Amino acid sequence: MNVKKTQWMKNRFCDQGKVTLEGRDLQEVTSYIYLGREVNMLKDPKLRAHIFEASIIPAISYGTEVWPDTKKNATALRTSYRALERALIGTTRFEQWKKEQRSTDLRQLSQIRDLEEHIQRGKHRWGGHVIRRQDDRWSTRLTHWIPRNIKRPLGRPPTRWTDYFRKNISQPGRHWMTVAQDRAAWRTCGPR
């Protein structure tokens, strides 16, 4: 069954006028049903947060499970995420500055989850999954690989993916890879 969209909805950022698709004018509506939920342009924070979390968070955090835990990556993601969060609640950085609002204030207004916590949970889940594998995939082999000690001319060595676990997983006397083998212990030492 080929169903074509015949309705459209606008927000305050849209231009006035009609929307035409293949020569047919589409009907402008104030709400519609999408994935079993009513979507409308009212300022329903829970609905907006739900849609944001279902679409933006997975898109912006795609692949972060395997990224090294660097300040550069974290800053870039945080900056983009906060800009999207401001757009969600309809404010600008300048307005946020004028009202002396902090990021935590925006988070209370938007009611969305923290991106960094989402990324840490995903990284933790993926790390445990990779370590518990019993096959010989390259991702598992690379996790156990220790690079040669090559002298770098300046600075410190680059951050590795496993450095996140060495820094954040602490069980006295146990290496993080040993902890990851036990699924129950791994869940207790990760981000909540």
C-alpha cells in the first residue's frame, strides 16, 4: 500500500504560504498521529523531549561507543547537543546569557537526558560485550593489543579507547577486562 503524506504542520520558524507536492496542495494541520502519539505544535515538554530523545540522541551519539574518550570529542558533542537543546526550547545562546541561565537550567526546561551519560552507558555496554566475546574478531583482538612503546617527539601518547575503562572502572585489585568477564559485576561498576 503506497500512502502519500497529504498533511503538513508548521512551527514558528516556517514561512507563510502553501506547501505543494507533485502539483497538489497539502492540507495544513495543527496536530497529527505519529508512531501512535499525537504530535502538535503546542509546547508539550514531555512530548518534545520524547521525540528529541528518540531521534536526536541516537543520531548524535552514533558510533561514540568506539571513540576514544578525549576532551576534544566531548567538547564538540556537548556544544552541538546544547545548541540542539536550545533550539528545542526555542531560545538562543544570547537569550540564555541574558537570563543568566546555566546548562542545568536548560536541562530542566527541556526535560531531556544528558548526552554524556548516554554515551558513557553505551561505551560501557559495548566494552563489556567486546571483552566477553569468545571469537577471534578484530575488535576483540585490538582491545587486547598493546602497542609498541614508540617515542613521540612532543606531548603525550594519543588517547586509546581502553583508557576510558582504565580510568573509570575501579574494583580494587582487578583489571577492567577481568571485571568485564562477569556480566553482573560489570553492570554494577558502570554508569547508572
